[in-house]
Amino acid sequence: MKIDHTKFKPLNNWVLIKPDENLETYQFRGKETGLYSPDFKYEHGKKIDVRERNVSVTGTVYAVCDEIQFYLNEIKHLRLSHTTHKKFNIQGTIKNVCIDRSTQKQIDTYYRSSSNFATDVEIKPMDRVNFSFLAHERCLQEGRIFETDLGVMYLIKYDQLYYTVGDNDEPVKMLNGFVVVEPDMIETKNFEVGGHKVEGFETETGILVANPKKVKKKKKIQLGTVKYFGTPCKGYLQEPDASDRDMKLGKDIKILYDSRGSTLMEYENHQIFSDKPLSLIQRKDILLTGYETELNLVTFD
């Protein structure tokens, strides 16, 4: 039985979306190639399913939740007020054992129910949006694909949305604190400063920018240019101590950021919008910000 989409009201944190048709050809640097994009490949004589590379990551919103629920404070409170796990030596092996299953169950429920980002609902019905390619598999596995009077629709969690899209799939409004960046190729060098070796890079104006002392050396630092940005995110469920620092962002300004959490805005075989590789990052990963080549240090808490 088909569902009347006009009577569908998602619960908080969820959005009803009709995905666009999956892609059948390659797009490169913003141009259509007309070449067929198969759903499989052969590797070492074996046929491998790669259909996830061709799934659509855009669609039309048909129903929106009323608000976003973010339960980080509730989780923190339970963790501070209860001891859910203790370490025991079991047959010579130290194991972390759950000793309060009831409280741990509450915490797990909060994690499942919560959005990954503390944000507000910034979309409305009939907006077109870009979302994670993982939404297809998750909706299938969790039974969130519905046959409606207008065709197949997905119930997608709001935190899987990246931005609203306009003509040619261009970003219009960034969601969930995401920022679109055009990465630069930079080479770090060791400089002699006050008798000490300092790792960093030199700007076009000759300013030496050293890696901030509080940034771990293991971090992959990247220079880039901001292309699109939106409302700051007020909290991150998976990174309880992370926050969007007070900074001034603007289109085409230079930033230095931790690229380990970045993801490609478009899959390389379906580069529909941009003629350059662009990355999706979040404000919490921005380390330095500035205009043109003059960078200013962001305050680290």
C-alpha cells in the first residue's frame, strides 16, 4: 500500500526525501562525459559490486521534523553521576565490565536518538538537498524506504545532510555546521627561528606561519580557501569537547585546517558541480583563519 506523502510527519531529527535517480554516466570537472558508469568492476578476476559509487546524493525534501534533539548534556550528566563500567582482572586479563546496565542502556538510547550535531532545522519542504551516500545503505538496512504516491522516498536523519542545492547542484545553504573548502597544495619546511627549528610554511608576503603548539604533530594540516559556509554548530555528539570557535569566516578567505575529518564534496567520477576537487569540513577543524595571505591565529581553548 502506497503512503500518502502529505500525511507523513517525521519525528524530531528526521526528514522525508525523494532521492534523485542514480547516476548512469561519468561527470568530470563539471562536464558530462556521456560515458557509461558501471555498477561493478573486475579486480584480480573477481566481479566486485561498486554501485554505491553511482548512487544519487541529491533529492527533494517533502516533510521535515519540527526540531533537532541533541542529547550530549544528558549523556554527560549520566556519565558523571553514575559508574557504568569497572575494570576487573579476569584470568590474568584486564577487562572493562559493565556494572550498571540500566544506566548504560539509557546512555545508549540517548546516543541512538540524538543528532550528531547541535543545530536547528534550516530546511523546508520542496528544498533540494545534498546528503551522505551512506544514507542509501542505512535506509535499506533499517527499513526506512517507503513507497509513496509520488514514488520511493527515504526517511533520512537530518545530520546526514550537507547543504541545500540550487541550479547545477551548487550549494545554497550549508547545514550541520559544514564548510566547503578548496584545498591548496602546500609544502611545510623547517625554519630556523631563535636558534630552534620550527616546522611551518611561508606565505606570499614572506610571513612565516608555524604549526600551532597545541596542534598535535600527527594532525594532517591543510591550507585551503573557503567557498561556502553557514550557521555554526553548537555541539558535536561524537566529540564532546569540540566546539565551533569564535571566528570570522568569509567567501574566498584562506584557512588552515585539520583535514583528517574532511571528505570530498563530490565523488571523483561524478564531479557535477565544480571543475576542482572541493572538500567538506566543519568549523571545529579550522585552526587558522585570515584574509588573502595574512593569517591570524584562532584562539585555542
